[in-house]
Amino acid sequence: MKRGHIIALGVFIALILLVSLGITFVGKVPMTTDVRPLGLFYLKNSYFGNYAARSPEVVTSILWDYRGLDTLFETGVFFLAIISALALFRIEKKEEKVKEKGEGFTFIVKDTVRIISVLIVAVSAAIALHGHLTPGGGFQGGSALAVVPLLIIVAFSKYALEGRGLTKDTAMIVRSIGLISIIILVLIPLAAGGYLMQNLPVFPSHILGQLTSGSLVFYNLFEYIAVGAGFTAVFLLLSIPEKVFHKIIGGEKE
Amino acid sequence: MIFIHLVILAISMILGFVFSYLAIMEEDLLKAVIYSAGQGVMFSIAFYILMAPDVLLAYIAIAIGIYTALLVFVISKTERKEVV
């Protein structure tokens, strides 16, 4: 590391320490220990009460019930981002497989990825499906799931995924199924005489004696599928080798 | 007890700051991405101490896994060294 870097870092760290110590001991910022009225309402009513989402996880009940439309449009933004990525790559023809000679990674990396990917799928499913009970939810679980195809693309190749049927088109179909199911879930309460994205009286709070918090578990499940498949499609597109990509697009010459 | 938490918070934020400084100043872009991932690790510790596990779960997958990998893909399509 150069000398200038050390000086700059030292100055910045000293500044941060001085400011934080100054705020704590001299400025006497009041430490708030009580919850604001709106927060108190959410805390009291997320499980008990007349307006409850029947979920002990306050964040998820805010995300998919109280402020549900926000999350719905957030999902819409993510949908548009993936669509624009697909439009940028504009690949319609089927690409040919390039066989490059090489050893690849050692068996240590490959076997580790084989074991770890199963673990990550299990953990991400737990994050998403327990989203109404513990911290986590559909988006968190889905983005954890998207790490699996990424690891496989890096350790093996993208053809290892496509040979097993997980092509860009399959990922897009799975993602569309997830998104359409979310839209249907949004519209179900309207058909039952309620409001858009209404949760509890329409959906049952317990299914087979298990707490499912109405529609929260379904929203989390379909968001999990949609986010995981959406990221997978983008990774499959990005991992196309540059040579093949130029051949398909037919643009600039090497 | 809260004092230990605050100390861990301060250390992780300072280390995160060091990592982000290194990521900006590094000319080898691949190394800069790795520094950026280190900053993500430090910030995720900070999120855990600030009692935001929902943010943490999304951040740890995106900042360390997906974001890093996206940038590595992008660097593989351009040049590795930053040219000023």
C-alpha cells in the first residue's frame, strides 16, 4: 500500500472516530428508547387485534399486507429490469455450444460446489417459506437461491445448467408463472368482495393447524420463485462467451 | 453489553470504510471488486448489530454474491486494468 493511501485512510478514520465520539459524549444526542405511535400500532397489531396480519414477523406483515401495494410495484420494477436486460441482449437464435479445451477447476472446487448448492437451496427455501415467522421473505430467499446457478456457472459452465434443461427460456417461463400467480393472489380478494391485496378474512390464517398468516406465505413463495428465476435468466445471458455473442448479433468483427 | 455491540459496530464500519477506499483507489478492477465484496461483509455485520435481519438477508446475497458476480462478468467483457 502506498504512503499516500495510509495517510488518507488514517485521516478519514480519525475523522469518523472524532465525529462519533463527539456526538456521543459532547453533543448528547438523546437515545430514544420508546417506539413511535405508528410503530407501536404495527407491533401491537401484527399478530393480535382486529387489524392483525396474524404474523409474528412485523416486517413481512408490513411488506405484503399493510403496505402491500408498495411491494407489488417493487416487484414490477424488478420485472421491468429483467425485461430490459433481455431486450439488451436480444437473442432469438439458438446459440451453438463452444467446446473449449481446458482442465477446468480441480475436483475440490467442483465437489464443494455440488455439496454447497444443495445446502443453499435448502437455506433459501427456509428463508422464503418461513418469511411470515422469522426474518426473511420472498426477495431475500430468491436472491439467495440465485447464487446456486451462479456457482454452477462459475465452477462448471453454463452448459452444465442448459444440458439439464435450465435454459434462459425455462427460467423466463418459471418467472412468469411466479409473477402471474402474484397477480392472481392480488385479485382474489376483489372477487371475494374485499379490497385489492386484502389479507385476512379472505385467506385462512391457519392451514392444517399450521400458521400461514393468510396470504403472506403464498406471496413469499411466488416472489421466491420469480426472483430466483429472474436472476438465473440474467446470469445465463451474461455468461454467453463474447465470441459467440458477436456471432449471434452479427455486428462488429473481430 | 450494548458497549460491546457498539465497539463491534464501530470496527466493522471502519473496516468497511477502508475496503471501500481501497476499492475506489485500486486500478486492477478485479481486485477492486473483491475489496467491494469485503466492504459488503463488513456492512452486513453492521446490519446485524443494528438489528435489521431482513435487510441483512437480502444484502448478504446481493452484495457479496450477485453484485460481485455481475461485475466480474462485466469485467470479463472489457479490460481488466482501469485506464485513466
